[in-house]
Amino acid sequence: MQSVARQVRCGTPVQFRITSSRIQWQCQRRAASSYNPLQWIQEKFAPKARKADPVEGKKRGEQEKQGQQSVFEAAVNHEKVGQPKTTSTEHPPTVVKKKATQHKYSTANFKISHRKLNMIGRQISGKPIDHAIVQMQFSEKRATSRIKSMLATAKLHATAYKNMDPSKLIVSEAWVTKGPKQLKRLEPRGRGKFGIRVHPDSRMHVILREGKTFEQLRKEQRERRLRRIVSAGLVREDVPLRNPARTWQW
């Protein structure tokens, strides 16, 4: 290094000796620093577009003419030939959803006796869905909060998924079933004996259908009552009176 610096100060040309082994060592060092095995795997196994081979295509054409194709290639060619050519101007066929006539929904199994839950089922059966929800909202029974949420969810699903009219939905059917597994525990009794205490669980099922609304039912009931009334007019009517007297009058 001192001789090189002395030659530079004196103005004499400097000659560097770079051997081939040194160049080879530097190239290997650079290659080792830039080598990444993960990148090599990605480049090696990356999916690439298959290039069309004219020789292979010609060979397949000859096999097709001679009838020496494999079963799979023959099936693919048959499907391509049988399919009609579709243009971009054609529109896909529209799918018309069939309107549902009913919607079934049920609660999960929860801890209550089927006899107690059956009384709630009789209370809401045959009523419009909104009227049944109001009945459950103001009831004092413990299970009515769960039944109210179930009825609201069933109404939402029937409206959103089955395109049913929410103003005409009624609780057409309501029934109760026992749970699959009822817990049984020992109950101590007198004189060293014991009994079996059953902890019941049950669930309620409902079916919603489109029927007459509460206003329509009230209007029909009023018309029925008006038809039973016979007016005392001047013209005699051959209709019996619908207001008979009591049997015992003392």
C-alpha cells in the first residue's frame, strides 16, 4: 500500500493485479448473498401457462381421425361439439321464486315442563302474529319472553326469506314436544329411601301461514252478529227471533 501511495504522489501509473481466482471468489460471494431458497422454490414450482406444442396437437388430430383417442379426451370433445354456441347478447334465464305458503320455526330446548309450555301454545294458536307477540309481552309467565323473541324471529324470517306478507301472518299451528334428554337426579326421602327427581325440558314449534287479519276477523264477526238481529218492522218476516226468553222466570 505504501508503494502504491508513493507512485500516486509521483505521478507514475499504477498497475493492479487482479487474479482470476479473486474474481471467481467475489462472484461466488455475491451469488451466495443473493441466494434465497424460498424464492427458488417459488420460482421452481410456480404454475405456468402451458405452451401449445404443434407436434402434439398434430398427433392428437391424427388420433382423433383414426378413432384412437382415450375415453376422457373423446368425452371432452363430444361435450364441446354438443354445446351450442352462445353469444354475448343472450341473457341468462330468470329464476322465479315460488311463493311459500307456510313457515315453520321452533325454539331451542330450555328448562320448562311441557304442560306449562302447552298452556302458552294454546294461548297464541290461531291468533295473528302481532296479536300473539303482544299477548306474550304482557304475560306474567316466565317462558313468555323466550316465546316472544321466537315469534318475532319467525315473522322476520318468513318476511325476508319466503316473501310472505307480514300483515297477513297468523300462528296457524303451535305444539310442544319434550326434550331429548331429561336430567334425572336422586331425591332423598324418609327412612333412608330415595326417589327420582326429573328436571324436564321442552320446546315449542309454530307454523306461520297467511290468513285473515285481526281487522277482517272482527269485521266478519260483526256481520254475523248483525245477521242474527231481526228488526221488528211492519212487514212480517219468516225468521225466528234470536232473543228467546229464559226457561225459568220466577
